[in-house]
Amino acid sequence: MTDVPTQSITIATSSEELWRLLTTVDEITGWYEEWDEIEHTGSVETMKVDFTFRLRSHSKKQEVRCRVVELDAPRRLSWIEYSDKRSAVRVSFVLEPDGDGSTILTHSKEQLPR
């Protein structure tokens, strides 16, 4: 079994506020890695299970297709990134209240078998 790389950070906001940011579709490119464009169909404002979208990075000339596979508000969000250039990756965000009004956000990226 391989270890899944994770990173955690404490953010001075409630889980609910952070959840809104993470799941608002048009906000993704403002906080997630170096993606600068999102494409999706329909008038969806917030993510839901089976929601699909594309992320593009013009500077890196990359594109990934994504599908939301887990959504447990306001605790856990996961999607799978598919690319022609690499194996699929499961991207997950876990939110835990810190007790003082802050939230611990844990982010992981798991390479999936081809």
C-alpha cells in the first residue's frame, strides 16, 4: 500500500464558510492550484455528486476532466481528475472544526491505478 500525500492547514473561518468556498463552482480557479479556467455545463452554482467539469491551465498547457465522487457537507469533498497524460487522481478535502471558530483543512491527492 502506498502513502497518500496529504497537507493540513488551520484556517480562521468556520467549516460552513470554508465549505461554501470549496463547493462554489466558479470559485475553484481562485484557490485550487494553478488552474485558470473552469468549464462546465448547465447553471450549477455548487458542486454535487456526479457533477462534471474541466480545469485548464494555459501556462502549463494542461487540461483535466473532473467528476465529483463524494460530497458530505460540510466535512468532505472528493473528485477524480482524469487526464490523457497520467493516471487518474482522487483529490480530497476534509474539514474539521478546530473548536475556536477555525477549521482544519486536510487536502490529499491519491494516484489511482491505471
